[in-house]
Amino acid sequence: MHAHDSGHDQHGFSHVMPIKGLLAIFFALVGLTVATVVAAQLPTGRFDIVVAMVIAVIKALIVATWFMHLRHDKVLNIIAFAGSLFFVILFLGFAMLDKGQYESDLARNAAITAPR
Amino acid sequence: MSSTATETAHDAHHFHDDQAWHLAHHFETPHQQFDSGKLGTWLFLVTEVLFFSGLFVAYGVYRMTRPELFTYASGYLDTKMGAINTVVLIFSSLTAAWAVRCAQLGNRKGLTINIVLTLMCAAGFMVIKYLEYSHKIHIGLFPGAPAEPGQESMWNFNPEWAPGEKVHFADDPNAPALHDLKNFFGVYFCMTGLHGIHVMVGMGLWIWMLIRNLKGQFGPKFYGPVDFVALYWHIVDIIWIFLFPLLYLIRH
């Protein structure tokens, strides 16, 4: 696979994906889509969101790594993309922590100000 | 790095060859032009990810506030339609990546076929989205639709209530109020709507790429634009990969 890849590198400025690789990625993504639909029917209870997000993250990483060529891309581009994900995690994480922390206060305030 | 240096020297000697027309005057070499374009595209994708993240935070806050509402409202979405659209988008990502391969190898016909396939998938996605949206609007789940039949609304239209759906409301003692359901559907329409706009923008970009390819502009020495449009297309696919389970697959 690797010898094959380096041979292809001569074609341009960046890596060329072999057709077999493209098809393998496609079928992996379809398989994971089926998996996430099936997993949603299982009695995972509160962890359904965790299972769904783990599968979604795997799918997203597969797309980014091979379809988007990050595996063969410049480190700077990888850092830029990983940086955005880092800030998204901070944004989501802190917003959710904050929401969880003040949930009871919000509920109390809502009860006080409710028009009844 | 050494290959870059070799290529720089190489290109300097061939500056006037027939492939150099696409080299903008502010770049030294086609390779440098390609790398700059790619970095610019990635930086744009970073802003896209951050742009969408606001909606994901809104989703998280809403869902944490009313988890039971999200479970119930998600039942109004057709999982089959969502799953078909997911596969349609994944297939379009395959053809987009294949289009880049064709452009890199100078396969003009293959590039045309793959761009057309990508466009057809995008159109198919929007048609399914249209069917889903019209169903939701029909049963009064559009933001700003009247809370009850005949009531005044900001959109000034009366949705015809599908009898089956209405009975569904009335029969279920645990059914949330319609205006509560709209909390979920506000998030749903914003997220899928912004995503749909991105799909339509992507279609415009692919049409542009198709025209340029038919003019014979792309080849092994110049395929940057195809690569960059494909990167954008893949990020739109990634957004949908998250939207599908978050909106359609809430069961607990």
C-alpha cells in the first residue's frame, strides 16, 4: 500500500487516493450509518447519546483522514483543523457544564416568575 | 521539503510553458499557489466548524433543559428519510473524492462524470429535505406557525392539520404542548436549514467546477479548485453525520 502511495505522489502536488481506498471508505461509512441506526434501537438508556456521538466522531474522522486527505496533508492544515475541533470542544463542554451547574437555579427562577 | 525545493527549481525553468497560464502573478510557483489555496480553504473550514458549533451548543442547552421533549419530538422525524439522505451525502462525498482523483490524474471525462453524480446526489438530498420540510410545515411544526388551527400567526397562513397527527397529539396523555414541540423544531429547522443552504452553495460551486472542467482547465498541474470545493463538500457531509443521530435517532 505504501509503495503504491509514494508512486502516486509524483502525479501532482498532493496524494492521490486509490479507487479501492475510496470505495473501502465509502462502505465503511455506510456500515457505520447502519450501525448508528441499529444502536439507536438498542436499550442503551442514557448512553444512547454517547454511542451515537462515538460513531459520528469515528465517521467524521474517517472522512477527514481519507476523503479530505488529511493523512497526507501538511501538518499546518492538520493543526488548523484540529484547533477548530479543540475550540468546539471547549465551547460545548463549558456551555454544558454551566448549564448543568445552574439548572436548579434556572428551574427555581422559572417557577417564581411563572405567570400563574 | 526537499521535493518542494526540487519542484521550485523545476518550475522556475518552465515558467513559460503552456501550463503556466493558471499561475497568478503573486505566486512564485504552481505548487506554492496550490499550498496557499489549500491552507486558505482549511482556514475557511475552521470558520465553518466554529459557525456551526453555535447551533450545536444551542441544541445541547435545549436538549439538557427538556430531554423528554426531544425524545418525543424526534418521533416526528422520519428516520428512513434521514438515513437515506445520510447515505446519499456519503455517496456524494465518494464521488467528490473521486472527482479530485480524476482531476489529479488528468482524467477529464471521469471528472465530469463524478461532478455530475455529486450534483445529482446534492439535488436528491434537497428533494428529500423538501419532502420532510413540507410535511412538518403541513402539520404546523414550522416556527411561527399558529399554535392551534385557525389561530393568527406571524406567517399568516393556516396549515392544514393532518388528522392522523392531531389525533396522535390528543390521544397521548404525555404529549407535550405544540408550542413546546416547536422548541425542538426551531433547533431542527435552524440546523438543517443552515446545512441545506450549505448544500445549495456547494451545488453552485460544483456547477462552476463543471463548467471550468468542460473548458478543459483542470489537469495534473492545476486541480486546486476541484480539491478545495471537494474539501468544502466533505465538511458539509461531516456536519450532516452529526445532525442525523442528534435529530433523528433520539429514542431514550
